Amino acid sequence: MIYLCQREGGVTVSRTRNEKRHLVTLMNSHSPVSEAYRALRTHIEYSVVDNPAQIIMITSAGREEGKSTVAGNLAVVYAQNERRVLLIDAVLRKPAVHRMFQVSSPAGLSSLLSHQIDLEDAVQETGIPHLYVMTSGPIPPNPAELLGSEKMKELLEQLRTQFDIILIDTPPLLAVTDAQLLASQSDGVLLVMHAGKVRKEIAVKAKENLQRVNARLLGVVLNKVKRKTSEKYYYYYGN
């Protein structure tokens, strides 16, 4: 399992009045937090060397734990490593990726799964070399049904042939069933937890939900860890 602890505020997004978000790995690629994301990328790759994870789902136990920010920054560092990366916003109820990368979201994953657009119309460039996004699209009346559909499975298999890394941002595990549906279709899962906020029993329940669908837990990202200002970050990993 991989653990990554980051200095409090390190991955917290800053917002302007129009809610645009800034990615630390893009805005300050030499910062300690950016280095922490690169370390996370490296440990993911080395931990699954015998069975590489091409489709990685990023989720959390509850709300507001920073999973979308982790997904966005991880996508950037993979792209900076010259990997062809697609970040899919599968948070169909309260999406964030379109704001994070400042792209429009008139059509996206929900439109594609409901046969309203073709794949080439759902994938957008971000302006960052090698990095593409698929926004959530319009909020549908049946998110779980769409994400658990045969069409979604076929889509992921098709995307495997077009991208080196596919990251999927999903709703929290304990809020709705969406994340569990996608966990079973992914090669691995990163579980983001707000240090000091998430309770032990909630964390255990989130892990059990993943085990219930035989998901492969790649690691846990501890977000917003309170550290002394003189300390940067630390990480460790193990089986």
C-alpha cells in the first residue's frame, strides 16, 4: 500500500471569483508538493510493475477530502512524464474537472454514454501537452445506471487503445454507489482521505466497500496533513 502525506494547504486549490482552479503541479512544478505527486506516480508504477495499472480510479470515503484535486495533479505529472493521459470526470452529480482545467462542459461522459455524441467529441485538449480530459457532461437522471452500463465497459476498453494512462475521478464511496461500479472496471484504486477529518470506522467501511467488488487498492493518499512549516512532506510505502 502507498501512503503520501502532504503539508496542509499543499494541494488546496486557490479560486478566483469565477471559481477557476490552479493546479500546483502546473503552476509550481518545483514545489515540494509537486515533487510529492511525482513520488506518488513513481510508487504507483513500481508497486504494480508485474501487472501495470492503466485505468486508475481516484475516490474518497466522504465529501470534500480533496480527491478531485489529487486526480487533477496526478494527471498533470503523468503527462509531464510524456505519457498520453486522459482524465475522466465521472462525478456526474457535482463535477469539478471542467473548472479545474478551464474547459467547457456542454457535453461529456453522460452525453457519450447516452449515445448523444461520439467519442471524438467527448475528449477535449487541455492545453497541457499529452493531457486530455473528458468532462462529466449534463447531469443525468440516472448516474449509477450509466456508469454501470455495458456501454461504460466498452468505452473503457476502447480508451485503453488510445491512452497510456486513464484516471477516473468518481464520487465518494459512501455517498453513492457510482464509485463501486467503476472500481470493478478499473485496474486499481487510489483512496484519498482528509487527515484528521475522516474517522477510522468510515475509512474501514470505505475499504470494505472496495473489497466487496474485488477492487485493487493501490494505496491511500493522506491529504491536508498538518505539519510544521519547517517540514515539507514525507512518504513511505509498503505491502
